[in-house]
Amino acid sequence: MYKIIGGDQREYGPVTADEIRQWIAEGRANGATQAQPEEGGDWKALDSFPEFIEALAAQTPPLVTLPPQTNEESSEASLDNYIARSRTLDIGSCVARSWELLKEHFWLLVGASALVFAISLAIGFIPFVGQVSSRILSLALWGGLDWLFLKLIRGEPADISDIFAGFQVNFLQLVLGGIVTSTLILLGLLCFILPGIYLTVAWLGFSPLLIMDKRLDFWPALELSRKVVTKNWWTIFGLFLLTLLIVIAGVLALGVGLFVALPLATGAMVYAYEDIFNPRSARVS
């Protein structure tokens, strides 16, 4: 018997080897799909199990995701998986991989980060409505930058236009999320600062991509992000603090360093998102 993670990142099972072979034959799973023996052990790609090699070799239909389940038990199982992955999050690895990604796509990522920063700054200076507009559009703007990084991390084609994806992908939910997060974080900062710090870390690191990548409505995305962060606060807060220090160091480097520090910090957070919510080997192509 096995447990398996579908293309929707939900856990299924336990199921028999024959059922998995049937899913492979139907195109609902492939060699990259993650599975775990019911008795325990590491999650591994199906092509790491000798018993499925023959079925994988014979696979020809186009791949689709396993059908989503919406019951409460399935949701709790997904949350448990996300929390478990957050506990094994390697901060150093996130930063190191972000640095390698930055070196590989230097001008694209530096240019995209500078453009998003400049647009955000320009919106803030619009007379009368600038500050309000900046808060409303914050998740859409910065979520677009995250989206560009996510596509590159996944090995997908990407270009500078991807920074505007937030205005096309689940835009309304990003706007609503921007209004709620900016308002409540501001209130939290006014209430002895600590609540604002908590909400900043709990919401801003992962919620834009949960809205865009998972197509979640804004409140479920905020709640999922908050629950995962809260269950492993110190690790994720440590990553958030490290990325903040990277950005501050960039500003102190005559300001010019910001344009390298910003994409480095952004990439580290997006790698963390991918490690927690979408293990790379689990994605169905």
C-alpha cells in the first residue's frame, strides 16, 4: 500500500500498487509523482520504485491531475503535508539556489525587480490616491515578480512581461488580498508592533503565489499561509529576517546593491514557497 501526492498537491491513499499502475495508465500520474510506502519512509518519485517502471515505460496518454477532493479530511491532510515540509525547510539552500538562479538570469531578474520597484514607487507618488492605490495593488504587483521567479524555478519559459501576470491571474482576489493585508498589517503595527510583524511574516511571504499558483480566493490563501507559518514560526521568520537583512545591505551599498539584493531575497522566498507547497519532483507535467 502507498500514499501518493496528486498534481493538485493533495495526499491520496493508502492505495494499492495496482491502483497506482492504473492511474499511470490513465495518465493521472507519472514518473515525477511523489509516493510513500504506507509503512513509512521518504517521499520518492514513482520512477524510483522498481515495481512501477514497467507501467511508466508503457505510459502514453497525456497527463492530467488527480481529481481534487474538497472534504475536510483531505484539506487537513494537505495542511499537515505543508507543515511537515516547512519543518524541513533549509534556509541556506533557499538563498544559495536563489543566488544561482540570479547568476543564470541576471539581467532579466535585476531588470524585472527594478521595474516592479519603480512602478510601485511611482504609484505611491500619484497625488491624492497614490498610497491607497499602492496598497490595493501591492499583491498584484509583487505577486507578478514572484510569478516570474516561479516560472524560472520550474524551468518554464519566462520573460519580463510575466511581472504583470498579477493583473491577469486571479486579479480580483489579489486586489482584495492587498486591501485586507495592508489594512490589518497597518492596524497590527499600530497595536504594539508585534501583531503587525506577525501578520507581515504570516501573509506576505506566500499568499500572493497561493492566490496565483493555486487559484485560491484571498482569505483561504491568507489563512493557509498563516497556519503554515505559525506552525513553524522560527524557521520561516528566520528566512524572512534574512531576506530583509539582504535588502537592507543592498540599500546600504550606495543603494545600487538593492537591485541585486531584491531579486536575491525574492528568489529565496519563492524557493521556500516551492519547497513547502509544490515539491519540485511532485509536479505533473
